[in-house]
Amino acid sequence: MKKLRTAIAVLCSVTTLFTAVSCKSKDDLGSATGTVDLWSKEGHVKVLRDETYDESYRNPLAVNIGVCKNEYEGTQIILTANGADVKEYDLEICDLKTADGETLSKENIAVYNEKYIEVYAVDYENTLGLGWYPDALLPFETAVEYGENRVDAGKNQGIYIETYAPKDAKAGVYKGDFKLTVDGVEHTVPAEITIYDYSISEYNHLGSIYSYHFDDRGTAGEMNSSEELQTKYLETMLEFRMSVPVDSGTIPEWVANFRKYCDPKQTPASSAMGTIRIQTEQQGNGINQEKFRERLVAITAACIVDKVDYLAITDTRCGFIDEPHHKDTHPLVNSVCKSFNEARDSFVEDLRNGDSETVAQIKSAVETVVGEEMTDDEFATEFERWHESLAESASGIVNMVTTYFDTRLTDDVQSYCTTRGGAQTAKAREVYKDMEYDQWWYTCNAGTGNFRYSIDTQLLDPRLAAWASFDYDFSGDIHWESLLYTDKTNDPLAGTRVEYAIDCYQESNRDSMSPGDGFLFYPGKPYGIFGPVTCLRTHAIRDGHEEYEMFYELEQTYIEKGYSPRAILGVLFKDLYGDTTLTANADNAFVGAREALIELCILAQKGVFITEYTEVGTQANITVRCDGETKLKKVNGEAKEAQDVYNVACSLAGEKNVLTLELEDGTTFSMALGNKQTILKEFTLSTDMKVVKGAETSTNTIDGVNGVKVELLPVDFGESTVEVALDKTALTKNTTSFSIRVYNPNEKKMYLSTYLKGSGGGDVMVGDAVVYSGWNTLQFNKLSTTKWDKVRVLQSLQLAFSVGTGESVTDYEGVTVAYMIVEE
């Protein structure tokens, strides 16, 4: 069953034109030796050490951050040394104030020095290339202490500035001036932090398991395996909303960790785990059901004592059936999952029915937790109050298998953890979406799949992983390892591979070609820090988890009113990624998308909902509903009379197309709807369309719209395909996306894949989509990442239709293809 994941379920209820700032640096003799350019860049972008960035890329020297309450958000100051080394720099921050005297303490502003690491080898596509990347974030005072606040001539150096807005902060614009001193010369850094009138949930509704092995491997960089240091690492990860497995030790120790880190009455809620892993043991071809049941009994007892539904955030993973696609162990996976399901379902039934033996076990476990005996009547009262809801939560516990969907696996496998690459097509994602239970992502090796945690990819990769989780209905993410400070080498004498400690500050590639694989933190010991040093990727992961909370709460607010935000949110997603690959313009599009997300959340709090969004031709049809007292005052600058429902038509034919709303109370909303759209081709039965395989075509008219009906015929392999001739300039590297209008007369969904055919030979896929019943505007926005060198001269577009796995095309009526729209 799909769990409504409540990470803590309480039972009882500006970018402007850049102007370079330069200063003279002086050597010991006092002579001028060079200049330094001071500029800034958004916190979600990596600025490489040795790269040259022109003025159009640089922002003026300033600190500009927009942040919600109970949220962290960062930005960067960049120093570029010209001609000579910068021998020393320092940044002094201060309290910031609003116009009416509210204060944001400097204690809520953290400053880090970006430390660079060389990426010297990669073995996959979608990398930013070789070079020196910012990654580890040293506390600024530590960088000063160790003399790392300097810049070599010709290099860039980043300072990362992160703000936390307290939950009780007043919304408003906080201003002040920071002081940046470079080789003795002082520079004023205007600082402006906007705190939005919206608070991020304290709880994690996106599940996660960021594995860490605090053993000889994990402590190699620390040279310390103490319990105190392990706790410091664990709690740091939780502060970054990274759930960790706490399944080691005795059952009382394990339950104590649940209660310490997951009860909102005992711990800061931002440390709450999104998922708690129960590690199950192998017994023959199944699991040790008795020991698994002991854990379920123990955690159920903790639920009753604390009145917190820990079972709602519990899942399991059997490490001994990890990645069966590499081991060809599918029969073992089937038997293990069957054994797991039997044990879980038996416990759920006993819990729901009040089985006397199970009740006695839970009562004994409760007494162990509270440290005193309870009378049968006392316990019966508590058990009767909670056992049915806890049974429902326990029924949703799944055994997560780290592999992709495979017909060799039976229905006993209820929860797949696939790589992003395994869910790269819409058809594949639909398989997981249709499954009854929660489905997860799996990241193993930083460079595998997309939305990666690799050093050499865009910083939006780990951040937008959370956005895609919401978009594609994945419930969480398993990351294989987070603090592996070792590498491997062959031991010819032993005939095995042995591990040895490495310096992660110097070595980006461990035993793979994936920079950053295995470590999301750096050891603090080399800098005298007790605990881990974070990195840009760590902060990006937390940023994504915080934004997931916005999506989650926004959808819950819409659902309470009987609406869905999915249509309007699709506008945000389309300019950021296609399938599971970031678009070329994602870095630029992100700022506006994030602001629009925040404003959508604020609108929903005020009872204003954008409930419908459809694109027909080059027009967007939008419905805005005002269910509260606040109504709209203006739409796209045009005054509106107060009413409950507004039907808005927005042209998409302009150079830039935007929806703007202004409420009566002054609240504003703005969202980019995309670049200029034009109808590129209306589909007709002319000589420019031909059947490639498995189809018959005829003219057809639906709702007054003319098009071509494509009847699917059985094919031996692949999809039914038609081909449309296109002018060689119809789609180019400058085209951001195109969409096709398709009508599906069937109640069941179908699928469309699109391919570019060119003089280079072969077909280059540019995306696929689900064709739901009725009219569909299917968008394909991966053109910015298309391999145009393989296309060379464009000749045609192939439209390949298919039905669901195991379905027969003879059970489907043909689809009608109306026209194609291009967006530049």
C-alpha cells in the first residue's frame, strides 16, 4: 500500500548587470601587483577554480538570499585573482534589520570557505568535465586558522554564505552591510535577506536512507571510532535531513535510538528520520521471521509508550539480496520477499485482532521501555486505543530491493529501489507509479544514473532529486554510502582486494570513476574539528528535502479542498529537467521556479488555488479559485472584479510568457510559462508522413480539430512508428522543447516515444510520454541535451506508439495526432 508518509506521525492527532569591483593587492614591499574581481553567484551553482567566467555570468558583489522560515538557503561570494596572488581575505558579517527594526542575528548566518578538489577522471556522460571543483565547506574561521584564506593568481575562490531563518522570525526584508577585506583593502558587501511568510515543515515526508559504516572503513579519515564521534556524525546527518540506518546493537539500544531521534517531544524535529531501517537476517532462502517479529513488537511498544507512530516511518532492507541484477539471484529475492511478507502480514493480523500471545509480547516490551510493570487493565486501555491504527501502519512496511523492475521477480517484491537511469523513461516510471506500495530511488556510485551526488555534476543534481521524487511519485532515496574514506587495491599475495585509508581532500576518485562516490562528508580531524566537514552536495541535499516539504504541504492543502496542484507544478518542472536529465538552462530557470513554488504555497495558505492548467495550441488556459476571503485584484496587470473562480487565458506566443496575479491584500505571484511557442506543423496525410512499421493512417477530426489517426498494428518487436518529414531548421540546438497534441480515445493509457532522424544515421531519442485518455499536450524538453552531432542534418521526426507491457494493440483504438508546437 502507498503510505502517506508522515515522518513524525503523532497518534493523538536579483540578478543585474555585473560591475567589476577591483582592488589593488600589495606585496610585502608595498608595490601594486595585481587586481582582484569580486562578484557573487547563486548558491545552487558550482564555480570552478580554474574556469574563466565572463561578465554576463557574474552577479554584482552582494549577498542576496530568499529563505522561508525554518529553512536554510545559501549564496556565494567569488574572488577572482588577476595577475597576482591574493595573500589574505576576511569577511565580517553583522546583524541585519528590517525597516521597522526587526533583527536577524548574525548567529543565524554561517560562513564557509569553499575547498577545491581535482576531478581528473570520469567515465560517463552529463559531466561538467575535468578540473578543480568546490566541494568541502570549511568553517571560515578554520580556513583562516589554517591559512587557506588566499587565492592563487588566475584562480577563483568561493565563500559560501548560508542563512537559517528561525521558525519564529518575522517575514520581511533584512538589510545590512558585510565587510570583505582583501589584502588590507576593505569592500562593502550589501546584504539583503528576504524571509518569506511561510514556514517549512519540521518533519521529513520524503523517506531516505543514507547508509554509513562507522567502522574501520568509515573512520579511516578520523582515526577515531569512539561512540561520541559516531553520535556526532549521526546527528550531523540528521540535521541535514539525511535519515540514517540505526539498526545495529541490541533491541533496547535500537528502540532507544527511535525514541531519541524520532519523537518530536524529545529531539529537534528537523533531525527526525524520514525512514528507519530494520535490517532483517537471512534464514535459508527466507528471513529470520522470529527476530523480525521481535523488532516489530519492540517498536510497536515504543509507539504506544510515546504515542508516536514510528511504524509509519519504518521500512526494511535485506542487504544480502542487494542488487540481484548483478548477481542473477532473482529466485533468492523472490523467496526472501515472500518470507518477509508472510512475517509482516502475520504480525499485522495478530495486532489487528488482538492475538493474546502478541498482546502479551507487546505488554512485556512496553514494561521494558517504561521500566515498570503495568496492570492488564492499564495496558488493555492503551492497546485498544492504538492497535488498529498501528496495524494499518505496519501493513505498509516494505522490504526494499535495490534493483529495477524485472519480470523475473514476482509480486512478492513490493518495493523496488531503482536507479534514476532505471526510471529514465516515462513508460518505466509509470510501472513504478502504478504499483501498490512505495517505490524508491537508489544511488550507488556517484556517477550512475541522473540527479547524481557526484562532484563533477551541476549542484542542482542532488537538489532536484527531491523535486523529481515528488514529480514522479517516488517515496524516498537509498544512498549506498556517505562517509567512506578508503580505497581498494589488489593484494597479489592474498589474492583479494584490500582497503586502505585515503585523503578525501586530495583524492576525488576512490575505486570508481565517479568523483565523490562513497563520501558526502569529509573528516574533520585534519582541521582539528570533532565531527564531519560538510560539502556543497550535503547542503544541496538538505535544500532539496526542504523544498520537498513545500511540495508535500502544498499538495495536502490542495487535496483538502478537492483540488490538485500537479498541473501547475508541471510548468515548474518542465524547464528544469526532461525525464531524469537536467536541461541546459536549469541553473538559470531554477531561481524563478523556486520563487514560484514558495508563492504557490503562500497563495494556498490564503485560500487561493491554481487548479487547472492546459495548453491548447499556443494558449494556456488557467483556472484560479479563491476559497477564502482574499480575492484577486489583478491578473497579468488587468484589474478583476472580486469573485470565487477566474478563468484565465494566457498567450504563449510572446517572447517571454508569464502569469502574474495580485491579491487584494497585496500578495503577488509570478510564474514563467515558457519561451515563445509557435505551431510548427499541423499533421495531415500528405507525402510528409509515412508509416515506418506497425501502423495504418487515415484522416480524422476530434472536437473540430483535424489530424491524422494512427491505428496500431501488431509488430514483432518495438513500437508502431510513423515518420514526419521536417525542415532541417525546424528543430535546432536553440530549441528548448516541442510538444505534440494527441487524442487517445481509449480508457487505458498508451505511450509515445519521439526520435530525431538525421543524415548522421540512426535515431536519436528525445523523450517519451504517457498518453492518457482524452486530449494530451505531450511535451519533450530534452532538446538542449540532445546529441546533435549524431543527428547532423535533421530529416524527420519519428513518432513511436506503444501500449502497456503485456497488453495487445488489438484492444486499442488508434490515436489522433493533431499538431506539433515548438518552443524557442
